[in-house]
Amino acid sequence: MTPAGNMEVHFEGADVKKTMIATAVVIASALSWNVAAQDVEYLGATPKVLAEVGAQAANVPPDVLLVELERWRWNQDTFSVRPLNSPSTQHPGRREGVLGFISYTPFEGGHTLYGCVHNNWMNRFTSVDPNCEGHMKDATFPITGYIATTQLPGTVPLYRCQRGGFSSTWVDHFDTLDWNCENVPWKVNDGLIGYIWL
């Protein structure tokens, strides 16, 4: 120990140097991800929601592995998914943006967010029901991820809404941070489905 109470460590060998460089790269990547995450414009987030979440430090449980929850649109269908693992493939349609962050892994105090497809194949949606409310599970993402059951510091409510009016038998479910369903025409708020990180 040095007089200041710090431990002196001596490193020898190329393997230790490679490990230190790899660790530095991981830390730098994490820091740049954090800065990039703060610059995201979250879909449906009001200035009030952003101010509330920014006023407190985030509480991310140790078993949470954060991943983006993206919103996509294909024709008239709006759906929420996590990014695909391969950069050369993407979901069908157009990426509208990011809602926030969910966990890729289950965690204590969280619940599963399932990916579902309406039986008419015209509407992909998320649900907390493992039976997809009587509809089919999404073949690509039967589990979208995991979200907090109660509000933790750094999380915001995630609502599921629906918009309709295109025909008497069709509605489009979509996730949003806005309890007012982003003022879309013919909107209905299906309710709170959990809490996600910003």
C-alpha cells in the first residue's frame, strides 16, 4: 500500500496489456452509448415526462440487460420490437424511432412483454398476456423483452393505445409514452403495460 492508502499494482506481460485495452474499449463504448441514449428523441415523451425522469438517477437492477424498444410502421400496422441481432437485416417497414429501453433478460420486479399478431394478420402488438389475448404469438419475437412492473427511478410509464377508423373491423395497436395516445385520430388508451427506462 502507498501512504495515500492506494494499492500499487504492477502488470507484466502482453496478455494483461491486451485485457486492459479491451476493458478500456468496453468502458468507452458504454460511456458513448450513455451519451447517445441521452440525445435520443423518445416517441411520445412530453417535456414533463422528460423533466421528471431527468430529475433522478436511474435505478437499473443488476440482472437487467438494456436494449432499445423501437417502434416500426409497415403499411398501417405500428408495432414495437427490439433491434434485430444482425445489422444486415431489419424489421419490415420503416423505423419510427425509439420509445426507451427494456431488458433483454428477465429481472426481479419485472414482467414479460410478449410480441403478438392479431388473428387477421393485420396488426402486430405487445401484450402482458402470455396467450396474446386470444391471438397468435409473433413468430420472430414471441417475447419482446422485460419491463418493470412498478415505477423505478429513471423509468416512465409505457401505454398501449389503439387507433382505428380505417374500417369497421380493423384497429392498430401501438405503444407510446403519451397517456393521450399522441393525439392520433380515433384513439383509445388500452392502459398501462409497465415501465421502461429512458
